[in-house]
Amino acid sequence: MSSLEKVNNTIATAEDVARKIWLAGLGAYGKSFEEIQSQYERLNSETSRFFEELVFKGEKLEAGTKEKLKEKTAIEKRVDDVRKKLGLDSSDTDTKIDELSQKVDALVESVSKLS
């Protein structure tokens, strides 16, 4: 083999090696891109699933809270009704205290006149 053929053969081999290095780099980039995309899709899916779980739990808590609020409101209404029936309504109580104070004052005056 002549020296020109050896040089051409060496150049061809170097070009082939350089091309393979280039292709390996492209392959690594493509593989990395695919892996990142796969991880992103998995993470996005998990995030969506996690968000939906939180929404579901929030809906359950909201329903329970609304039910307890209804119960509390119903109990408060019943207590208010009982207080009114027993004459313990706060607005009536102030009026009744004033009325009783006037009666006591009138009784004290009557007793003092008698004595």
C-alpha cells in the first residue's frame, strides 16, 4: 500500500471515528431528552393525581364542616327557643330586671310608709 493510500485510509478512519463520536453525542442528547421528557410526564401525572386527591379530601372536609355547622346552628336555635320559652331571652331579661327593680322600689317605699 502506498503512503497516499495509507494517508487516505487514516483520514477515512479518523472521519469515521469523528462521525461515530458525533452520533454518540447525538444519541446521548436524544436519550437524555427522552428520559427528561418521561420524568416530566411522570411528575406531571403524579402532581395531577396528588392535586385531585387534595381536592377530594377538601370536598369531604367541606361537607363534614357544613354538616357540623348545620348541627351547631340547629342546636343554637333550639337553645334560643328554650331560652325564650323560659323567659331567659337577653332582651326580655333586661326589661324584666327593670320592671322588678321598680316593683322592689315600690315595695320598699310601701314598707317604709307602714313602719
